[in-house]
Amino acid sequence: MAEHHAAAVATHGGGGGHATVKTYINVAIVLAIITAVEVASLYIPGIPGPLLVISLLAMSAVKFFLVVGFFMHLRYDHPIMRALFVGPLIIAIVIILAVMALFSAFVLLPRVVL
Amino acid sequence: MANYAADHAPAHTVHDPNLGNTGLDNRKVGMWAFLGSDCMFFGSLIGTYLAYKGKSISGPLPHEVFDIPLTSYSAALLLASSLTMVLALAALQQNRVKIAARWLFVTAMLGLHFVLNQVYEFTSFVLHHGLTLSTSLFGSSFFVLTGFHGAHVTGGVIWLLILVMLAMRGKLDARDYTKVEIAGLYWHFVDIVWIAIFTVIYLIP
């Protein structure tokens, strides 16, 4: 009875199913590995600066979307929930780029010396 | 005629005050809307930090003060807490309230450990490096960004401990799944913000 009720509650008002415990643990292992690679890359000599920055940002993005997709269940959730989060996330990224542009702070772009 | 939708809706949607016209739980929709707005809040703080990066006219500089091993440990704590949070949710989904309460408690303790690490880091910056909120552009933008994140984590720890207390008093069961799920959404959000801060502030040279 309790299990039946719990199952009903779990799908109630959320718009979708959830990942299994096994999936959660697999995602956590992947997150741990990526974090270890991120930190280790700082101590590997000879990696060009732009390549290091791009690879760190890419690994961070993968971790970000793994947590949002699986732990926050957004990949299983209703499109309205996705829109409520992804829309402002895009605005936040635009804000970061705009503020950096205002202050000429793009570290990846080559500086023009006059 | 005007009440057609209400008359023909499934019984549970009529009696549940938390369900809106979309059929979605209002509390969950509200939390996602809040997290979206918080995204923009942290976006502006991260943008400001990056805009001021390298523009401080006095030290100390980031690479002189950052303790990457300690911060990596803190990042691992938050990632581990995200796992324990979803394990708590999974346990509650199966109505195993005691196990869910234990996972919630572990999550809160991992979060508390993160906060204490941050307190240690801030104290070290102030006492050993002379870096304060008003020392330089780096100091002000760093402390405001990471301080607000720490405040979010502290709020999350308090929220989780309240849920643990409710579970211990028998006031939390599978029917309260959405309450715990919403707390979990908030908790994972502070984790993803740290993922961004850890990379952008600490790791990128």
C-alpha cells in the first residue's frame, strides 16, 4: 500500500519519471572522474593556455548538465520546467559575456596592441 | 459549461491545491522559476569577477592565495552531497523514511563541512594574506561571489536539517515527496553553481 502510494506520489505533479539508484551512482562516478581530470590538468606542464581554458570549460559544462539532467531530473521533467531553467540560464550566460565585453575581459581572444 | 474542466478532471487534480492549470505542482514550478532567477544573479556576479580579473592594482593575486587542494576537496564534498541527496529522495520514494532521513542528514553534514572549509579559507585569506572585501577588485568580487554561494549552502543545510527533524518526529513520509524533491532541487543548484565557480574562479589560470 505504502509502495503503491509512494509510486503515485513520485509521478504526481512532476511530469515525468526518475533515474534509478544505479544511474545516480554511475553519474556520481563520472562526476568524480571529471573533477579529478580537471584538477590534474592544472599540474600537467606544457598544455597551451587556450586549450587548457577550453577543456576546463567543456568539462565543467559536462558536469553541470549531468547534475541538472540526472540529479535534478530535468531530462525527465515537463518542458515547462526545462524552459523555466534553460531560458534564464541562457540570459545568465549572455550577461557574463556582455559584462566581460564591457570591460574588455575576454581572456581567450587575442589582444590587439596598437 | 464554465466548470467543464473541473467536472471532468481526474479526482486527484480537483482536490490537490498544489496542482495548477498545467497539471504541474505549483511549488515545483515556483522553485524552478526561483532557480532560473538565481542563475541570472550568479551570472552577474561571475561576470563581474571575470570583468575585474587581472585589473587589481594591489595584491595579493589569486594564484598567491588559492589553495587548490582544499578547494578541490570542497568541490568533492558538494558533489558527494548531491549523490546522497538523490539517494534520500529515492529512499523516500519507496517510503523508507528512516533511510531517507539518514541520507538527508549525511547531505547536511557534507554541506556543513563545505561551509566550514569556506570559513577556514576566508579566515586564511584575511589573516595570512591580508585580503579583505576592500583590499582590491579581486578581494571584493571574490568575497561577494563565494560569500553569496556560501550563504546559499548555509540556507540549504538549515533546510535539510529541518527535513531531518520532521522525519524524526514522524511528520515526513512518501506523501511529502515533493517537499523533499524541492529541497533537493535547491541543493543541486548550489552544487552546479559551485561547479561553475570552481572552474571559472579557481581552476582557469
